[in-house]
Amino acid sequence: MTTTLRPAEPLRNNPDGTRSRRYQVCVNSRPVGEIHLGTSPALGDSVARILDLRIAEPDRRRGRATVAALAAEEVARGWGCAQIEALVPATAEVALRLFGALGYHVRNRGMRKRLGTAPPALPPGSVARPMTGAEFAAWRDYESERYAREWIERGLPEAVARAKAADDHQRLLPRGLATDGMVFSVLEHEGTRVGTLWVALEDAGAYVFDVESDAAHRGRGHGRTLMLLAERQAIGAGRTVLGLNVFTGNAPAERLYASLGYETVSHSLAKPLP
């Protein structure tokens, strides 16, 4: 039996700059499912994304999804993409096994914690204050470079990574330090600056976009204090959920978040397309 993809719609050029197309998954011309392929809104035309993949129940466990995913890779190569990605819920064990067998690796994870109503106390000697304009300008330059480097290290072309860093910061911070819903803080311990925190207060909850202990003060528990500060800010603003993203390989951060009660809710998987 031959499994193929049949276009179910014309190629779409979407308002956000991405393109996408739905395909029927067919076995000997008989439709057995659907796959939705697009380009990444965050990473541009060089990265394809499997937006959805469904096989009808009677045809599952026969390798149809595997062949469909491989066929989608060929379509992505035809689009000129150098990488393909998929966002998979942590509970979708079958999909995680499928993409793992096809050579996808976990690039980053989305994590989330449900918050109580009592803000946690900061350790003695630790206090937070708003970030100043001068500090924000220095932070923005440093953070843009660090953020681009993280993506370059994960296989994104340098030009694409730098464009993503610039676009993300412009989109998220159109008014810089004064952008509504964005809270920038500096953590001090016994009068010395030890780290910075960026929390977004969103309608559905709060989100930690950036948390970092200053290099000279790492390994002293300030990262944990910064995360407690994020919880205080979220609870103080009436949010009940705090989310974040962590790149695979950042073992200290992964251990910290797990120890604080964060749970993985999604995996972002990626695979190069040579």
C-alpha cells in the first residue's frame, strides 16, 4: 500500500507572514487522515512546522502517521526550509514517540505552575526594585545578543536568529520599559545587585520571559529568589498561573523549576532538513 499526501486546499499566504497548506493523508488514494503544514511564525520561512497531524482511528497503528510526517518533510524541503518543528502537548505520548523515532529532538519545553493566594516571602537580605531606564537599555542590548545566540546554538542561521531577537523584542515591548503589562525588576541582596527579572502579566496568567542572576553572583540561590519574586508579582496582580520556557540542556534551570513545582505542559521539537 502507498501512503501519499494530496493537497486539500491552495497554498495560503497568511496575514502573519507565514504560509500553510492542508493535505489529505491517502492510502492508495483513500483518505485516512489530514496533515496541516506551515512555516513558523516565530522563526520565519526557513523553518517549517507541522501544525496538525491526524489519522482516522481505523487506520492508526499502521505507520500512516510516520509516512505522512516524512512526506511533510519533503514538502518542507521543496519550500526551501532548513528545519522542521512541531509543538506537542506533554500528555501526547504517542506523538512524542513518533517524532522521537523520526529524529526530532526536544529543543525547549513550556512549563507552568498553578499559584496559591499567599505571595511567597523573599529570603532575608533580598529586596526587589523596578529597573531604571538606563538599566533597561543595557539589559535590552545584552538580552538581544544572548537570545540570538541561544537560537544560533540550536541550529538557526545567524541572520534568522538575529532577526527573530529584534522582531520578538519589538513585538513584545513596543513601548520599551513602559509597555503595558510588562514588569522589569532588579533583585538586590544586602545592597548589591544580583539579578534581573522580566514578567509579563497576561490575561490568561503571568509569564516569565527572562530571569537571570548576574554572572558574579550565580550559584548562591538568587535564581530561586528571582522565581519567588515572579510568583509574588503574579499573585499580587491576581494571576493564578505562571508559565515559562526552558531550553533543553539548561540543567540548572530545569532542576530549579522542577523543585519549585513547575510541570512540563508542552515540548517544542525540531529536526534539521539537510
